[in-house]
Amino acid sequence: MAKRSFYLLAFIMFLSMTGYGIVFPALPYLAAHLGLNSFQMGSLITGWAFSQFVTVPFWGRLIDRIGRKPILVFGLFGFGIAFLLMIFAQSYAQLLLIRIIGAMVSTGTMPAVYAMISDVYDKKQRGPVIAKMAAANTLGFLCGPVVGSALSPFGINMPFIVASLLSFITIPFAIIFLKESKRKAARKDNPSFVKSIGILIQPGCWELFLMTFGIAVAASGFFSMLGYFMIERFSTNASQTGLAFSTESLATVILQVFVMSTIYRKLGELRIAKLGSLINAGGYACIAFSQSVWMIFIGCALIGIGNALVQPTLVSLLSKQDTVGQGMVMSLQQAMDSLGRSIGPLLAGWLFFYQDSAPFWGATALVLITLAVFVFREKKRTDHPHVNEYAAR
């Protein structure tokens, strides 16, 4: 049952994220077609992430109250509708509104998936399984631009149509083959919404949410500014920039698929989170120091390895709390990630204005600061039962 659920969820999320990966590089061309400036283009990305941050806690509440499967199906439908409606936008306001609504109706998808994994797998198994699910997402996002490039000769709207179809294709699989993992009896005894979001400041959890936020700010700033940095410093072309991003994604996928299970057994989750953060910070510093394009590729590989280690591990650690439902805690994790992704590009752009390497020095400092807080607070967690189980690992 567990393996079947995992493979089905991985297949669904791979197709869904392939669609997202098709749309992401196609969006600037649609924006240019509508005559949008760089600020308006940036607001389309930030607006999506911020809308997720605002609405995802409410989806988390619904995931725990009515079940994982209905919210997952609705989110997949939301992705499909959002991608399809973009081709009908005739102005900046219309496109921004579609992006905001699309984010609001689809943002429950990933928390529902992680909540299902938490239901089906025990606490010792979750880390490697969540890492492999993250790899399916990354692989889909990596394949998306390749598919989008092949579709570009067929017109500016074709990538959005295909992305929408991929999302709609996943819905029958979810409805027919995926079983609800949340027992009906367990849906009735959920804490109030106010008490549920209180986990954000709960000792043993807020440090993990802070790390999630810091990693997201750094990563989104990296993705938004790396291309500009490579052009500014080394006059690179689009192929070299694409190769740098692919290096980061491939490093993440390879580690999460083939290595993470062994690493979890040998190191344990707390050590992995700390090691991943250090490698992550080292990658950003390598790019900031770079005197050649090859140093950028090395930095991207380190960032990919660090993200592969730390991101799924933080999700797994948070899933072990027993104060609120899995839907709520996974949604709050997604909220912190979305908030970081809405702030990161703006902060990185502001830093880049002053010095081309400043965004990467800033990312290095932010990751190290959140890691320092995590390590400092680790010694004080023993008083919290929901952390005791994995603190000694």
C-alpha cells in the first residue's frame, strides 16, 4: 500500500511540476507579448508566492478536516485552470489576477501530498521518502523547460495549453487510484485554527520554520539573480546559464534518488540538516568568489547538494511533531517557503544593484545565521517531547 501510494503520488507530482516547469520560462515571453516591464514581470512571480503564503494555512486546516485527497484533486484542477486562463489575459492586471487566483486555488497540493506521506510512512521512513518525492518534483521542473523549448515553434500559447493538459491528466489518476490516507475518526479532533498556527512559535518547531524561510529566501534570490550575475561578470550566453541551473537541479535529483537513504541511516536527520546548510552556504560563497565560469558550476552543484540534504529533512523533522494535524504543519512549512520565495527575488535584486556578488554573500550569511540559531537552540530542545524522539538520532 505504501509503495503504491508513493509511486502514484510521485507520478502525479512529476507531471504537475513538469507543467509548472513548462510555464515558468514561457512566462517572460507572454509578459513581453503584453508589453510588461521588468517590475511587472517580477510581480507576477512574487504575487504567486505571496498568495501561496497567505492562503496555504487555510488549506492546511481543510486537509486535516475533510481529508488529503479532495484538496489534492482540487489543487491539481487549480493548476490546470490557472495555466489555461493565462493565454486569455489581455493586460497586466488580468495576468496578475489569474496568477494570484491560480496560486490561491492550487497551493494545497504539496501540503496534501506530504500529509499523505506522513500518514502512510512511519517516522523513521519519512526522511528518505520525502527526499524522493522532492526529487520527482525537481525532475519535473527540470524536464519542463525542455518540453517548453520543443513547443515554442507552435506559438506563444502552446506551452500554457500543454501545461494545463498535464495537470488535468493527473486528476483521473488521483480520483480513481489514490486512496484517502486520513482516517475519518481522526478528522474530528483537530485543534482550532489559532492554536494550530501557534506551532510557528512553538519551541522545537520555530527553529525549523526559520531555517525553511532562510533557505527559501537564499534559493529564490539565487535563481532570480544568477543569470544576471553570469552576464555581468563573464558575459555568458543563454546556454551556459541554462547549464548552470541544470547542474544545480541534477545534483539535487541524483542525491535525493540514489544517496539519501544511505545518508539518513548513517547520519540521522539533525546532522543532515546542519551538513546540508553548510554545503548550501559554501555553494553561495563559491559563486560570490567566482573568478571563472567553472567556479559557478561548482557552486551550483554545491547548492544542489545542500538543498537535496536540507529541504526534505526539514519537512521530515516538522512531520514528527504531534501538536497539530499533518495537513496544517505541512501547510505552514509551505507558507514559510512561499514567504521566503516572495522576499528573496526582491532582496537579491536590491543587493545586486549595489554589487553583483552581494546577493550571494547575502545568501551565504542568511543560511549561516539560521543554522547558528538552529544549533544554539538544539541544546534546549530536550524539554519538548515531540522533538525528543529524533533529537538523539
